[in-house]
Amino acid sequence: MISAEGHSSYSSVQEISFTNESSFRLQAINAGISGGLSFRLIRKGRHIVFSLLNLNGNKVAVKSTQLSAGIQTMQMDNRPLKSGIYVLIGENGNQKTSTKVMVL
């Protein structure tokens, strides 16, 4: 900060983290032409709702499941979907995460 008189002063550096033990993360896996949209979920076990949205924000698929802790590989059927980019959202309670996925 610089005062009106031109004197500089600095505050101490503080580290802020927005992750905690109960947070979770999604990783897209190449969907290919297999008819299934695949993704990884990294988190502690809990009930999660997955929503797949097109770029207009419309929900095109929803999947609700109870998962155990750790890294899970999940699939959603993408046969009725057109090729393109979609947004995959994972929600549990007040936590939400998203990733972009490509459907071929």
C-alpha cells in the first residue's frame, strides 16, 4: 500500500486454501465412440448427483449414486447425445464441482 505522502508499507503474506477433506474433484476421460461418457471422481464416500448440461445450460442427463471413498471411474450413457462439448457437474449437498467433456 502507498500512502498519500508516498510511503510504502507491506502486510504479511497469508496462505488461503479453498479445499478441505470433504471436497471432491471430477476428471473427464475421453468419451471416444464407445457410447459411454466416462469420468473419474476423487473424494470421500457420499451420495452424489451428476448432471450433464449442453452449452445452452440444458440438462441432458442425470445420474444419482452412492459412492465409497477414493477414486471412482463412472460412466453415463451418451448414445442419445450429439457430438460436442458438454459440462459435467457433480453435487453433494452444498458442494459442487464441474468439468468440460467432449462427446464424439
